Amino acid sequence: MHLILEIADDPPPDSACTRGTRLEVVKNVTTWTGNNISEADEPHILWMHGYVGCGKSAISQEVCRKSQTQGRPVASFFFFRNAGDRSKIWRLAPTLANQMAAVVPETAPFVRAEVTADPGLKNFPVAITSVAMQMQCLLYGPLKSAAERSPMAALGGRPFLIVIDGLDECEDKEEIQELVEGMLAFFDDNPFIPLRIFITSRVEQHIQFCLNVPGVRLDNLVDHCSDDDIVTFLEVLFENERRRNPVIRAYISEHGEWPIPGEKRKLVRHIGGSFIFASSVFKFIMGSTVQGTSPITPMDRLPLALKMNPGLDGLYAQTLARSENLPHFLDIISTIALLGAPLSTSGIAELLGISVYEVVNVLVDLQAVIQVPGTDEIPVTLFHTSLRDFLVTQTRSGRFFAHPRHHIRLFLCCLQSELVHRQHEAALRINLSERKPAAAYALQHSVTHLVGGEGLFKLAELNSALDLCRETLGCSPGAPELIQLLGDVAYGRARHTKSLADLEEAIAVYRNLLHPSHSLSFNNLGRTILDRYRLTGATADLEEAISLCRESLKRLPYSHPDRSQPLHNLGTAILDRYRQTKTMAYLEEAIFLYRGALEFCPSPHQGRPESLNSLGNALLDRWHNTRTMADLEEAIALYHEALELRPSPHQHRSWALCALSVSLYAMYKETHALPYIQEAILHCEELLAAHFLIGHQFRPEIVSHLAFLLRERFDATGQEDDLGRIASLEAEASQLPTSASTT
């Protein structure tokens, strides 16, 4: 059938259940999905949750396959983090609608009618309508209309099934609540609609908040994990390998059964119910290594597998070690971990400026954990996103850590790729619609890496970035996306150098971008002029910044979600006005504006942590003025929430850590309760260990502040261990540039 909505339908992941496994849990789900809905309060939604690697995606895929073989229509969407559009919620409704129209033809006219009536539904990837409205218009409404017209022959009297796998892999977390609330509202209004929705995910706070409610049936996959399934899974894998591998067949012919029952039992116990660990361990046993002294047969590697750390971290470390001595290893692995969307081997090579064979050489022995396609055109992906979590967490990955500074390398590579593309266009005197993979990636994701490296750029790197931006703009004069990028880099350098001249350049660029129809262009200029005020103290700049932010708000409808940015920046400008005048009315207005910005950032909106921090800062100012303990307590609570929304190792967690440390020390001085200063010290230690690493411009301040806190604790407790840590911090401080104390 011709697609009603022109959008590609990605295949599900390659993670089907091995035959003979997960029989009971799949049967339970398919029985539920096939039952007629006979009671008004019967849940239409089943949420199956479980830990990393326990087989959620495999079960989702098996439920789809089973339903299809039984002649029951099903539509599915498999989210996958950092996989481009596969991680975006805008793909969900149109993908499901296309599938529904194909397998339940009675719904197709109603889907087509909705798209004709509202062309905005086809605006991909920037949808004009919300995800809840998309689902209503493209799925719920057409299905309801078709059901009301006549029985749908394709359903055979049973419900239509939608499978949404890996909801935790969706990057648009703020949209998930809206999606689920829309589902629940629809089912409340239509209790007998022939529709079931099966959702799988890990247990994450924002998802649990939405789905752990009446109207949703819960199923913990951990309750269904058994060693019997792992035994069956491994037996199938080993049997297939015995048939394929002549070395194993020769070994069995000479020595008898392999693995022997005792080894199998040890392996099953070692795996502990994790299918991803079982799969990766098996690949390790069967794979080859490049190290000449390493065991080269599966029989030799099996004992090593039994000694591996039973968690995934040990497996990841041992697997990555195979290639760590190869050229460009860490660059390639860090790139895969930090990319905003996956690239093929040729795309990775092009972006990094190395040869394709060098990328393949590194990845070929990592196929136990990384999916390496057989062609240069298909993206390289991770078998599981837990590998990315491992790589970006320094305390877990150690020497394999994908340092945030690699974002800077990727940003400069993106700029270089964009320059080459524009130079080619200029030479040909045409606009090329087709871009090479690296240039296509750069167009979409350069800013991802600019933001990712925030606070870690060296001046020389910012200068190089500016030179590349200017040279690229010279090839395509007036290109707004290049002007915007130039402004962002210039603004980044100005924040780094605190130079008025640099800030003037950023202001000039943003003024050039000012346009009546682009409300946020007023906001960006206002933010930059506010920074100039902070350098010069010129009241005229403060007033202009306030005026620009107010203008941005005027041009946005009251309910527009983008209001959070100008509300926040206006609050910051008004707070600066308070700090200039000490007029309490301005402080109250700033707090009011910050609370307004927060309303547009419900958890887990990506802008909420910054709004929480800013409101906390304003309340801290009011506490300093009034000594109202409620303000200090609320500020601490806000900083705590900001940290919860940005769990370690989130790179932008640092500002909440700084503010919380200062607030906790203030609470300690008020109450003399040791837990407050203990927590403040822990947050400073995290800042130094994970965020303000050696070379970071703010590290000197935190080193000094931590030494101060430890001295305070020593004075209170006499804890001698503090003296050694104080001495090491003071020694480091003596080698660092002088900075103002945060105390």
C-alpha cells in the first residue's frame, strides 16, 4: 500500500527471542492482547519494565511476530537512543499510522482525511502539532471512526495491537508524559475501543511517574527471568556454532562433549539472568582477538569468560581491550559514544579525517558489543545503550572514558566538513542537495558538540572554530544557519575570554539575525547584551536586554513552550537589576518570572534543571536579604531536583552541584548540623572528579572552596584525614591560576 505519510518505516532491532525461550511471558502478553475488551475498567495499556539486558526488545519483537503469524494486525515502533530519528518522538505517530492503514484498511480513509484536513500533520521532523494531537488525529480518531462505521474485518473481532518498545530510549523525555496522558484520556473516554498498547522500557523516573497509574497494567520482567531460559538460549547458540565451526567439531571428536555440563552450569550462574550479558559472553567465547598471546580457540576462552566481571562493565572493558592499542582507537570509540546520531564506518572516517580501513580495523574485534555492518553505508550502532552509559561514565570506564573534551574535536571536525562542502558548492557554483555523510551530520549536529564541550574549550580551539566559521561563511555569504553558528561560537569565546571585543562581535552577529518573525532572535540578542552589561555595568545595556526579552515574550503566544527561554532570561536580567538597585520589588519580579519559566518546563523538560537552578539562586538572594529559612530550604530542594534530573555523569550537572554546595554550607552555618557540610564536600569532590577536570577554567575556584569546606569540617570534628586532603588541594591550588574564592 502507498504510504499515506511519506516517512520511512525502520525495521525493528535484531534481537528476536531464541527459539524455546520466553515462551511463558510471550504467551501472557499475546493472550492479553488477543482478549476482547469486555469491562470498562480493563486496562488497555500493558507496561513491561525491566533492567538492562533482560530481553525487553526481544519480547516485543516476538509479540509482534506471534501476532502476525496468528493473523492479528499489529503496528510497532522501536525506539533506540542516539540513533537519529529512531530516538525522536515525532516519528512515532506517523510510523504507526502508516502501519495501521496498511494492516487495517478500514482506517486508511480516515487517516488520509485527517492529513488532508491538517497538512501540519505532515511537517516532519518539525511537527506543528503536539504528539498527543498527532496520536489523536492519526491513530485514535481514525480507529474509532472505522470501528463506529462497521466491524473491521481485519481485526476479526479482536483488538488492534500497538507495540512501543524502548520508551526509555526516546530522547524527547518531556513529550512522554504528554503521550501517555493522551493515551489514558482517550481510553477513559472510549473504554471499549478495540485497541491494546504494549509498552516496554527500563524503569526511569519520568516513565514510572507516567505509567505507574490506574489504567495501566504493570509487569516486571524480572519476575519472568529464569535460568531455564538462559540454558535454552545458550544451548541453541552452542548447537549452531558446533554445526558451523570445524575447530569445535574436531575438539568434540577428540575430547567429547563441549561445553561439559559443569561448565554450562557455571556459565548460567555467572550470567545471572541477563540475555545481553549471555549474548556478549558467547560472542567473546567464539570471537577472535588480535593479541598474539591471547587464547585463540573457543575452548581456551571459555575459562576466561567464567572469570569475567558478571556485570556488563567487566565485559565491556575486556572486549574493548582487544583493540585499545590500535591507531585511533579512543577517537573512534569516543566518537561512537558521543555522536548525536549514528554514522557509518565511512562517515566516521570522513568526520575524523582518517581512513575507512582504520575504523574497520578498530571495530572488527569489538563486534560482541558494537554492531558493525557489512557495508560502509549502514550506520555503526551499539548492541545496547548501556555501552554508551559505560563509556561516558569515567568511574566505570576508566581508560576507555569518552571525555567530554572529545565533543570539541567533533565540533571542529563538523566545521571542517561543512567548510569542505561549501567550498565544493562554491567551486561548482551550485547548491548540492546531496551531502556526504560527515557534511550531512555536521549540518544537523554541530551545535550538539558545541554545547557538549561547553566550559572545556581552550582559547586556541575557539579561535580555530571562529576561523572555520568565517571561512565557511565566505563561501556561502548570508546563509542564516552559518551566521547563527558564527554567533554561537563568538558568544562562546566571549564567555571564555570575558573580552568586551569578543562580546561585541557576538552582539553584532546576533543583531544581524534579528527578525520580527523570529521571536527567539530577540531573546538571543538580549542574553548577549546582558552579558555585556555584566562586563561594563552600563545601565543602558541592562535596560536594552530587558526590553529585548520582553519583546521576545510579546511575539510568543502565552501557551507557547518557547516562552520558557525569554521568561528565564528576563528573570535573570531583572535579578541583575535588583542586584544593582537593591529594590526588593525587582527581586520579587525575578522570582515570579523564574517560577513562570518553570511552569513551561514540567519534569523532565530539558530546560527544567536550569530554571530550577536560577529560581534557587534568586531565592538564595532573598534569603540573604530576609533570612527567611523557607527560602534557603526551597533553594536546596530546587538544586536537589535539578541534580535528580541530571544524574551523573550528565555534563551540565555541575552548576547545580556548585549552587547546592554553597547553599548547604549556608545551612550548616545556620544549624551547625554536620550532614549539611558533609554533603557539600561530596558535591565539591564530584565537581573535581567528573566535571571541572584539570585544565577546566573553573577548577581553581572549586579546589579553593573544597579546601575551605574541609578546613571547616576539621575545625568542627578534628577529623585528621581532612588535613591530608587539604594539603593536596593547597598543593594543586599553588600550581593553578589565581581565582577568587567561592566562600
